[in-house]
Amino acid sequence: MKINLKIWRQKNKDTKGSFKSYQLDHVSADMSFLEMLDVLNNELIHKGEESVAFDHDCREGICGMCSLYINGRPHGPQQTTTCQLHMRTFKDGETIVIEPWRAKAFPVIRDLVVDRTAFDRIQQAGGYVSVNTGGVPDANEIPIAKKVADEAFDSAACIGCGACVAACKNASAMLFVSAKVSQLALLPQGKPERKERVEKMVAQMDEEGFGACTNTGACEAECPKGISLTNIARMNREYFGAITTSYEVKVGGGD
Amino acid sequence: MKLDSKIPEGPLAEKWTKHKFNLKLVNPANKRKYDIIVVGTGLAGASAAASLGELGYNVKAFCFQDSPRRAHSIAAQGGINAAKNYQNDGDSVYRLFYDTIKGGDYRAREGNVYRLAEVSVNIIDQCVAQGVPFAREYGGLLANRSFGGAQVSRTFYARGQTGQQLLLGAYSALNRQIANGKVTMYTRSEMLDVVIVDGKARGIITRDLVSGKIESHSAHAVLLCTGGYGNVFFLSTNAKGSNVTAAWRAHKKGALFGNPCYTQIHPTCIPVSGDHQSKLTLMSESLRNDGRVWVPKVARPGLKAKDAAAIPEADRDYFLERKYPSFGNLVPRDVASRNAKQMCDEGRGVGSGLAVFLDFADAIKRDGKKTIEAKYGNLFDMYQQITGDNPYEAPMMIYPAVHYTMGGLWVDYNLMTTVPGLYALGEANFSDHGANRLGASALMQGLADGYFVIPYTIGDYLAGLPTEKVSTDRPEFKEAIDKVNGTVQKFLSIKGKKTVDEFHRQLGLLMWEFCGMSRNDAGLKEAKQKIQTLKTEFWKDVNVLGGGNELNQELEKAMRVADFIELGELMVDDALNRTESCGGHFREESQTPDGEALRKDDQFTYVAAWEFKGENQPEELHKEPLVFENVKLTQRSYK
């Protein structure tokens, strides 16, 4: 099949970017979307033009590294990661527009590559259970109902790609943050720190410049891992529970 | 050079306990005076960095991805073994040890493997305490399943995403130490050399992949947790970025490379669909618990999955069940892979001819679609997404693909390489899986090394090392920086006619053809010569555009491929030297009358450790004899 591409090119974070058009004449329907870009890059290099930079790694839908905004939707027309999208989804002769994630908290590094370290900093603010290696109880010491474990898993399945932020008109990170808050709030191991955790993570999320949540649900609709809006509801409940009781936490220290 | 494995004396079950007592300790007040570099943040790296930070050391951790959470451990699907015996089905530390030694075809050290089995139980406790949501039974206790090659149910899992959940657990522990200031994290940073000062590893050289800046970092010890080298084959189940560069540069600085030819070919991958293919996707072999592997008895060229149901039972050959009645579809990976290849070589492959069926029709009939969906739902979805076929309705098609490398940097019992102060953990070392790794054992080994081995063994080294730091102004650092800069400039100046990927693909095809699922003397000799030619051509004709002081993905790839080419030659040397078949290494000249791998224990019961002797010089082979005091070497049989 033939494909026309309009791709965002930007040298680095300090320069202005623009769209460039390309055409590929021999695209196989069995190619993954990223393989199609590999073919483009190979052609570009032979023409003496620098390849299009894009993030990718595992190419099996789990590392969360790929992050393309395709035809106005994060990861394209299907609810998958970009690497799992295949060219059979597109029509012969179609024009495909490819942009990087668009959010203030995710500055563009080059072309389609963005900086998502804000996500790491949110996790560092409290996305863990404070246990050291060793000295923990036997794994079967605390039974956890299957239903609870399954629900915690559903939240834990988040791959941290940032599609939720890219999909949101407010560039809110609520789905991402709430997935971790939910996982640990549901499990007995996470309960001792649940209040501090939600307060710290939300504070860090705000500091990073993500927008507020207005319950549009675009995040859930675009999440390649099906993380549900219920997580956001649970995080709101956790948060109000936390701030109305005795914990006082400031980001970067705590007192 | 005499290789000292430092396996402690004494009975197997007491070795590790005794060794831990004999290891020197670093005073708690002194720990903060030691800096440790950890390269790679997969299961081994993240768990090591977190645990060492908790102990009070200053840790600098590096990964080439944009976040430590992306390391390729995340893609492990099936599960993690532990000798918990929660199922009361006869498991024990000794049995896990025995299975691992046997599965590795008697080419691993008894002492290391026993320790691995011993600490496996602690890993599960640790992960549960971190909030890893393992699968559970209705009573609330942990669920287990049986997994490739094991006759007990000792595999813990989190749906088909066990690696993800374990890595996110280790990542959370790492994050906690980053927040505590005990770990400094460098993302989008690639290690390009190790720096040796007075014979000890004292630092690394990195390239900041965003700014292109070449940087020096000094420390008291360096841990390489940089994974395996399966991408030497270009097509593999590894992530695109997975590479051998850190390990290879360490090798060139004096670390011996152990058993490079031991490659694991995984039997259940999605077959190649065309020349554009950039990587292969694994379907967890847990699928073999319920799926039945078959091909038609008589060749049916081009048979499609949707037409499989029309083939009557009598005309199907469930070849694994037929040949190995006691293990059936659960034979170890190397056996399953070779048999699939054999069927296709006989012309009985399906689809493109390079595929066999993995059929769930019986399992769905027996347990219902809902049960199968609960167990494998995400894998079935993934299969459908990639191939466009629905595995609930028609069998999957699978074919073997490169998945894991058992070889790696040679390490002693303390995980130290032959360079003092330089350690290798996880898939980056050679130590625990012998010539073949059992399913669900990679996650176990990565976390064992990081959580429960290195925190003890590194203290023994550091306790004998002065706390003084070495300055990165020293000539050793400057020299290493100049060398890396030189390589960058060289690549940018070649301006040849072929892309990096074109060279990489060519190398991969060579390796797959001559040093893949089966190997022979003539083929390996041909490969060696072809790799040397490819190397010359690469350095003359590769085209890397752009500059060094910017994000330049072609440059990143070029540096990795340069190392893969050199490694490829060493793999071939190692495969040539080992004229026996063992585990994942199948030499056509050495097989039993019915085509099974035939070991030559009298000649090859050793670890092959290779020493770099200079650019374009033949490497020197050192042998570490393997001593078996507890296990009797037998011909593996899964019949």
C-alpha cells in the first residue's frame, strides 16, 4: 500500500518544529506502525536526510516507551500501544499525521521524543511501600482475597506511557497517578502509608504542571492497558480521606 | 590466568550460609563513604541499586531508556520460580536446584545454582511485601502453576505480565531510594567504557543520549546489570535497545566472557511475517500447559490456522506428546525448539512452512473459554493484534526465536568478574543456567543476584578497599573519554552507503543460519570468515548522519552494532571449540541415534571463559572445570 506521512520534526527542545511530508510507496499491511517508520528512516538515510527520532523499545506493548500521537489520537486509532498498531488498520493512500505527545509537562526533546521524567518524579514522591530488602513476612502470611488482588493487578497494569495525558484536553495525569495509588490502597501491604502516599503523589503531580481532571474520560478511552476511571474516583476518595485527617505533608521533605 | 570460582567448601546446603558468615562486613558508618555504580535498571539492576541504597551505600544508577521502568525485564510474561512448596507437591530447594542443574544440561556450577534455589523463597516474600499483585486462589493464598520442564507447580505469576509486576516492584524500591537521596538516577545514559585504575574497576564513561555529552563517573565498585546479547541475531524477542555494549567494553578491559555460544531459542514465538520484521514476539510458554503442539502427519504446504480444525485427529502428529510421553508439551525449551525445527525441516511446517500449531481447542472444551481467558487472555489478545487471527477459534502458529543468552561475563561465586571491583548480575553474567535456562528462572536469577547476593558479597570487597575516592581527572578517565570521543567522530566521518540496520540485519541472518538452532564445523568456519568481512565493510561503509552533540539514534545503534559484530565472532569461536551438544548449543556432529543432544562430559565439563588479547587478535580460552559432588551427570531424558 501507499502511505502519505506528515511528521513533526524538531531539532531539539529549544528550536521551533514543523511538519514535514513524506511518502512511502511499498508498505505491507502486516508491518507494525514502527516498522513502517523503520522503513521510512532507512529511505531517509539513503537520501542523506536525518532519520525521524522516536521512542520505542520492547515493541511488544509492555515497556511503555513508544509514544506517538497519530491522526489526533495517542497511539492511533486502536486502543493499543503504537508498537502493537499494524498498517492493516490504515487505508491505501491514506495520509497519516504523526506528532509527539502534547503536554507542557512532557517537553519535546527531538522530533517525536518527549521527556516523561515527570512521571518518574511522581512515583518517587510516594509510589512504593516502605520496606527494605529482607526481614519481610512469609508471602502467604497475609491472605488477600482473589477479587482484591485482581483489582490491584488491573491498576498495576499501567505501563506509564503517558497516553492518558496526551489524550486529555487538560493534560491531566490523574489516570496514571491514580493507578498506582489504587494498587497500593487496595492491598494490605500498602495500607500503612496510604494517606501520605496519595498526598505526596498528588502534590508532585501538581508541581509538575499537569492539568486538573474534569472527568471527560478521554484517558480511559485511549489507555492501551484499559486502566479504568474508577481509579480516579478511588484516588479522589483516598485524597479527601487523607487531607481531612491528621497527616500534613509537604513535597520534598515532610514535617 | 587461573580462574578461581571461590565456591565455598563444605556440604552444598551449608555453602551459602557459611560463606555469608565468612564475608567481611562494612561498618554501617562507613557505608556512606563508598560509591557504587549500577549500570542497567532491570530486575538485577533495580533490585541491586535499591538494596545497596537501603544499606547506606551511595549509588549511581544508569539506564539508556527514558525511565528505569522500561528495562526489558518488563516484558517477561510467564512467571518466577520459587521452592516454596506451597502446593505440597514434593518441591524443595534441592529439587529446584536439581531441576535447574539438569535443565542446564550439567553445565552450571552446583554451588551457584543451589544458592539460587535457596534464596528463591525470599524473593517471593520480598515482592509480596512491595505490593506485587501475584495471582491468588479464592482462599487468598498465592497461586502457582507448572512451567516449562517442571513437574511441580512452583511458578508464581501475575497474569501474563509477571516481569512487569516484578520490575515495577523493584522500580518502586529504587524510587524510594532516589527520593531518599541514596540513589542518583541517570536516564537516557549509555555506558561506553569501564575505567580501570590500579587494576580495579573505578568508574565508567557514559554518553548522555540527549546532549551527546561524554561523561566520567568514578566509584569504588561497578555493577553491570545490562542484560543479554540476543540482539546479535537482529531478530530476537529482546527489546530493540537491548545490547551487549557495556558487557563487551568490560570484556575488552579484561573481564573474561563465559560460554558466549549458549543461546536460548524459545519455542513459542510468533512466526516471521516478512522482510520488514524488526523484532519477534514471544508468547509465554505457559501456553504449553494447555496448548497442544502439532503438525499434520503428512506435509500440507501453506496450511492456514483457520483450516486446521478440518484436519482429523488421526492425521495430526502431536509430536512432543508422541516423542516425550512423560513431559509431553512441557519439555524444556531447547528440546521443544529443535523438534519444531525438525518438523519444518521435514516439510511438515504450517503457514509459511516455518511454523507449527499450538492448539487450545481441547483445553477450551475441557475448562471452558472463560477459564482459558482468565489464564491467557492478554496473550491471546496480543496474538490476535499482531497476526489478525483469533486463537480462541483457530490454533496459534508458533516458531522458535532467540530469546535469552545463558553466556555472559564470567563471574565468581561473589558475582565478581575477573576485574576486581567489577561485578555482573542477572542475564549479563553466565553463572546459573548452564547451557539452557528453564522457564521462569530468569526473573528468579535477576532478583536473587540483586536483592540477596550482591548486598552481601560486595561488602567483602569494599571492606578491604580504602574509602578514598578517585578523581575523574586521572589520566585513566581522560584516556577512556578520548577513546569514546574518537569512536563517535569516526562513525560520523565514515559517511558510507549502508545504514546501521542493514548491517545489523546482515549480521543477524549470518548468526541465525550458522550459529543458531543447530551448528556444524563447516558452517561455523564459514560464519567466522563472513563476520570478519562484514566487520571490515561496516567500518568502511556505514552511514551515520547527524552530529555527536545531540540525540542521535543512528549513532547509538552504530556503536551497539560494532560491538555485536565482535561478539558474534567470539560466539562462533566458542561454538567451534565446543564440539559437543549441550542444552541450547546443538552441534550436528554430536547427537544420539534418535537425534537428541549428546554431551561429551569427559571433554567438555567446563566453563569456557574467553580473554580479549587485543584488537583483531584471537581470544585466549581459559577453562574452569565444573565439579559435580552431588548430582550424577546423566543424559537428559524427558521421555
